Amino acid sequence: MTSFSALGNPLSGSGLPHAGAPGVTAWRAVLALAVVLVLLATTGWTAIREHDSTPGPYAAALLAWEKGTIAGRQLPGPDAPPSAVSRFFRSLTDAQRQRLADRFPLVVGNLGGAPVQLRYDANHNALFKARDVERARMVDERLTEEGRHTASRRMERFDSMLRPGRQILAFDPTGRGRAAEVFGDLERARRVSVVVPGVDTELLTFEKSGRPYAAPVGMAEALQERQGSAAPSVPTATVAWADYTAPVGLGVDAASGHLAEDGAERLTGFVRELRGSAPVALFCHSYGTVVCGEAAAELPGRVSDIAVSGSPGMRVERAKNLGTRARVWATRDDDDWIEDVPHMEVGGLGHGADPVSPAFGARRLAANGAVGHAGYFVPGTGSLDNFAGIATGSYAAVNCAADDPGCLSGTGGNS
């Protein structure tokens, strides 16, 4: 199914008035109703809940973990508080910790509170096993040609993720798959950034060779590198967080909030399990901004900033309704087609007000140089420069949007 970033402007040539033109609100209301009818006619309400629930490798690994022991001791539950998990692993010898990572790589690699380096090692083991599974599927005659081709692509993705130096903090090959990767030293960072991507995020799109900065890995890597050049004295780490089930293409899932609610729960859990007290900034793109909006009220106080780009809405009408003390930033380039998508909610579909509208109340950022819906993390753009300023706490270096010259008020920067 076609993704948001591949569509261009879906409303170009529609004859609708441009944003800000008289009567645009009425047109958007009519268009929103039309979108609802089209989505229901083509995908139906059932599309909201029709997801593959077949137990996969991670579920099987959890069953084995729950029955496992180490030195006669029961293993902590996968839902145990990170502090309890951390205490458990500190009580083990190095050999015992490594034995658990070897026996239960999918569990240890995704276990909040487990030592970060041990999680990297465990996910390295899990990726080896997943790559071998896909290599066998590539020549399995019981599969269709398309199935074997998908196995080939997944095998290549896992092979890439196994390259030396990569720090995979989360990995689950079940279904379309989920992952998270760290750039920088997460344990020594004084500022942590988390990139939350949107529609069509899965293992096969975790990174892209043709359009690297439209994929989670490229976004996070570009942000980490720009932070290093913008504030070389500030130790930072950036996480490409694709550890939730994102919508596939433009359909009811993308227009509704149920996947965002699930993603928000996972995002909140992830941020809470981060060790230390370093400030955390979230950089949310497209449907990822819906996830961040749903998570905002439950995020820990160490989240200092939430910056959204290319947002279809955050499920609230005002930034103050997000229920967070974090600074809320919003940006959109002039070429992003999402400007013409109705920013409202009708019958459970749609994500509410436009975060870059003055009435929303977010701090509005310039995005000079960014092109299109997926261009915000491209090196050399003003949007990436602004993200790096926010990520490092260098607010004086941030450029406000022309229609919000006071966006730095209260940050310690100056406009």
C-alpha cells in the first residue's frame, strides 16, 4: 500500500482553496467527511482491528524465559519494573549474564533494565538466528515467489543490522518486525534524543539506501551527527525508535488513533526504562507525532522537549491539553502535502488540530531547506539544525518560524 511519504500532495489539483484562504475550514469539514466515507468504503471499520495475532518468535521466547532459571533462581518477569530487572542482573556474574543473553536473546535484548551492552549483545545473537531463518526461507519451495523475495529482503536487512559497531537496543522479527538503534554512548550521554517515525515503519523500512533520511536510522544518525557538530562538548545519544506497530499506508489505521495508543504505551515504557537523569527530547514525524501526542501526559518529567514535524495532529486541540511540562515545538515545510489534509476529528477518524497553527500554541520552528513530507532530517536543512539545537539544549541557536518570532520565550535562548 502507498505510504504517506510516497504520495506527494494527494490534494493537488483538487480545486480546494489553499490553507488560510476564506472558506477553507468549511472545505476541510466537507473533505474530512469525504475521507471518512472513502476509507469506510475501501477498508471498512474492521480494518482497524485486523492484525496478525499469530504467536511469533518473541512470544515463544517469552514462554521459554518464564520457565527458565539461572543458578536455581527464577528469572524476572518481562513486565517487571526496570529497577527490579537492573538489581537482578547486578546480582549475577558476568558469565551468568552472558549465558542468559545467549539462551534468551530476544527476551534479554528487549528487557528494560537489563545492561545496555548486554542488550546489544543479545540482539546481535537474535539477529544471527533471524538471518538464518530467512536464508532458509529464501529457498523454501512451500513459499510463493513473493514470500521468498520478502525472505531475501529481510535476510539482507538483518545482515545490515549485524554490521560491526551497530548498537541494536530492541529487536523483534515477529510479523513486520520492530527495532530500535542507538547512536552515541547511551550510558554516558548528558542529552538523549529519541526519533519517533510514522506510517510504514517496519524492519524492511528501518533503513533505506535510496532515501536514507526518510527512514528511522537515517533520521537518527543525521540528528546525532548534527548534534556533534553543533555542540561538540555535549555528550549525546540518539535513538532510532521504531519499536511500535505503525500503520501500513493510507487507510483507517493511519486515520485513527488506536495504533498510536499502543505505540504511546510502548514509548512511555521505553523512556521510563532509560537509565540516568539526562534530559530526553522526542523528535516525532508524521504518524509518530500522533504517538507522541498520546504519550505526552504519561511521559516522565525528564522529557524536556517534544518536537513534531509533518504532523497530521496530536489528538488534542491545544498544546496545553497534552498534559506535559515539556516544551512543544512544531514545524512544517512549505512543500509538505500534509498541510492540505483536514486537521480535525470526525467519527473517530482524524487527529485533531494542526500543531503549526497559531491557535494550537506550540513553539513554531523554521524549516528552511526542507523539501516534502520526509525532508526534515536531511543534512543542511534548517529543520535539522533546529532539532540539533533543541536536542543539545542550545536554544539560542534555534530559528523560529517567521510568524512566531517569540518561540524561544522561556527557553533561556533569545530570538
